[in-house]
Amino acid sequence: MNPPPAGPRPRRLPPGPGPFPRPALPALLAAVALGGGLGSAARYGAGRLWPTPAHAFPWTTLGVNVLGCALIGVLLTVVTAGPGPAHPLLRPFLGTGVLGGFTTFSAHSREAEALLSGGRPGPGAGYLALTLAAALLAVALTAAATRRVLARRAHRLDAEGERP
């Protein structure tokens, strides 16, 4: 009989929900990295399409962050309350990767600091407050709308006898 290995025992994660096995760490990291590259490229493209002049109000970053938060509200509602289990790489790829790369706290902070230090405290403070309020509202509204759509769909499927 072999003695137990020295040192702490490796922690095992519980099995993933639904029919999918828990993804291996390399697959998880690859999904986040690939999604992050796509989201960051999309954010960069938005900045190139709608550039913000120096000391102007950063409407593009505000729009990107609010849109990203709205999409996060849809994604997380579908993943957590959708009709069936989502693939375990969907949330890391789309949520952490694509939408995490698309939304940008660093540009938000830099642009707010530029407004504040550039002698525009009103727009700087307004930008900080508006981003927070609009992002939270976007998540709440899209999550609520998505829940309603999912409930209507489930009700229709139940009525048609298509759901198990």
C-alpha cells in the first residue's frame, strides 16, 4: 500500500451543470482570450468609426459601455434562466471574453480624468454618473425583457405541447 502524497490534496471542482463536462482550464483560458480579442477589436473599431476629439464628451465610450452592459444582461439571463443548460464555454467566451473586451473601464477612467483635469468638472462628473446609471439600467432592462421573452416562449411551447 502506497502512503498518501505529501502536501495538500489538489482541489477538484464539482461537475458542471447539465449534460456538459466542466471545461479544462486551457480551453477556458482560450475561450476568454479569443473572446477578449474579438471584443477589444470591436471596441477599437467603434473608436475609429466615431472618434472622440480631445476634451470632448466621450459619447463613443459611453455608448460602447452601455451597449456592452445591455448585452451582458441578455447573455446572463439566457445562460442562467434559458430553456436548457448552456455550453460551459459560452459564458466565459461571450461574457468575460467578448463583452469584457468590448466594455472598457480603463478608457472610461482615462476619459473622465481628462475631462476633470482639463477644467471640465461638470462634464467629467456627469460622465462618471451617467455611465454608472446607464450601464446599470441597461443590464436591468435587458435582463427583465429577456426574462419576459423566455417566459412567453416557454408558455407558448407548453401550450403547443412541444416542451417535455
